[in-house]
Amino acid sequence: MTRRATLRGPERTEIENRSADVLVCGASFAGLAVARELAGSGADVLLIDRYEIGERQTSACAAPLPWLEALGLTAAVRQEIPCMSFHTPHGSVRYRLPWSWAAFDYRKLCELLFAACDARFEIAKVAGRRGEVVRTDRGELHAPLVVDALGWRRVLAREGHQPPEAPLSRGLEVHPDGGGDDLDVWIERSLVRSGYGWSVPAGGEQRVGVGSYEPRDHVKEPTVALAGRLGRPAVRYQGNWFPHRLRRAAQDGVFFVGDSAGHCFPLSGEGIRTALYFGIACGRELEAVLAGTRSRDDALRSYAAFSAGHARAFGLALRLQRLLPKVPPRLLSAGLKAFENGPLVRRSFSWYLDQAPPGYASRLNEGAPYAGTAAGAQSRTPSHSLP
């Protein structure tokens, strides 16, 4: 029987049925996308997380609206945001995007994703892995197909992944009451020397935060300062580390997806859309294994190639991330001003969306699980090996 409530203390007894066809560790965006893709496959899919589904929000929870529409998740949308404003010490610019952002309710979106699954769900904290056995605080779990969607810690990998040495950025935000029309971004070295601040309106709530590309730099003081500048109290804190470099998406028989594979776009720090995108890709590979049309090893290789095939775009964004703090502020302001030209905005933001296109969510694109950005689309060639 699936147990949904977060179990505590003596309630954390061993899981009764500890074997499954597929074990998905982590039940946020990436893990839920994998499990959702396996719905109707007839497989016994066990989804585990240390928290109840939708319990622990760790981001501003904004994603391109076309992705939420493609997945039927618009009921979770709190506000559509068609424009972005960028602020520097030397001025501000406002862009009307070729698509809209959508701020959404985290719990509601996770519940909608889970409702589209037919997986079992259990509360359990993952401690590690030995072969096809995953150790948790509620017993050892067994599955021939294992997915790590546990986030930046990459728990099921053989190597450690700890800040500040790991390729991670850090972010913190507060959630006061408030509002607005635009997704605002501040690029000011007096606020954060290597990173940016943001304000995301979310239907009566204002999600104000600061992200630093340098993991050694603290972000609480600048977050409080930005909230104060906007006349908002620093209340309801949340934060997390987030990766800014792709890592191996398949290793030692495990599929890694979302932050555990570095599926967070550098420069912008956007990881929700990419978690859904790569989660779908992983789910399609697993489905092929379950259907007997692909071996596990072939699926691991295919999924790894799919992920690594995005290295060129991720690498370009990472180079821009490293360049941004070095650009003289006046030159940066002039560059942002030049992008007010409509065609430039459309081309750049369309390219950005195309790196994980919403059309990939369609079952019409499932064909061969690896054929570029979407099955049947133009093939990508990995530009370098991944750590």
C-alpha cells in the first residue's frame, strides 16, 4: 500500500514490498517526470523521497509556460509573466519575450505530476547503493533499473559531490506577500559579486532571492538587502545549491537525472524545465527496456549520449556565466540595451527554449529515445567528455 504522509520516529518501519521493476529515488520534478513517463507500462515502479510529495520547495518555481501547457500542468500556475526586466547600476531594460514564464504552486504541480503516474510512493531516506540494492532508513530496496533524481548530492554515484569544491552555485530566497508584472533580474556586483538577484511575482506572493556562481560567497545578506530595497520583509526563507555543469548521466548501472546529472542550465540557473525534459528522456529509455526492445546497458549508453549531446549549449552558457562577472558594468548595461531590439530578443530566447523544447513532452516525439533534442529531431554530437 502506498503511504503518502511523512513518517517520523517509530513510524518509519521497513517498507513492506521492497522489490520493484524500477526504483526512482527522488520525487521532485525529475523523478516525477520519469515515473510519469512509465505510467501504463505495466511495470512495478517504486518512487521514494525523504519528504511527502510536494512538501519541500527549494526554488522560485517558475518555468516556461509552454512546458506546463505541454504537460497539462496549467492548474498549478499562479501567474503568467510575459516580460523580463534587467537592472544594472547604469540602467534598466525590459524585454517582451517570445514565450511567457509561469510562476506556479510547487505542491500543486508535484501533485498533478504524481496523479499522472501509477507508481507506488514511499517516504524513505536514501543512504547509498550496492549493486541493485539501494540502502534506505526503511530497509534495502531491490530493482534492476535504478534512477537517481536525488539532487546535487548525487547520492548513488561512486564519487562524492560536495561544495565548495563541487561545480555548484548557491541560492537563497524569501517569499513575502507582494506582486508585480515582470520577472526582474539584478546584475550588480555591489549586491553579489558573481551572480544575480531576482524577483518573481506569483499571484500575491513575491519570490525575492540572490544566486551566486561562487559557492564560497554567502547569499543571505544580499537577499535581505534586495528584499529591503523592494520594501518587502525577509520572511519564509528557502534555498539550495544548484549545479552549473553537466555530469555523467549514466554510471555503474544507474540513470542520473535532474540536478544529480547537472541538468541545470548555467548562467540562468534554470533547472525545472531541464529536469522535466531529461526525466522524460530517461523514462522513455526505461520504457524501452521494460518492453524488451532495448537492453539496460544499451539504454544507459543511449541516455548518456542524449545528455552529453547537450554539452555544447550547456558549455556556451557556462562560458557566459564565467564571463559575466568580468564585463565592465557600463559595457554590460549597453549590451543589455542593445537586446531591446525585438528580433534579437526573439532569436536569443527562442534558442534558449529550444535547448529543452516543450515539444519533446509530446508522445509523438518518443520514437527512438535518443535522436537529438527530441526523438526524430536533428542529432547532436557530444563536444567533450563529462566528469
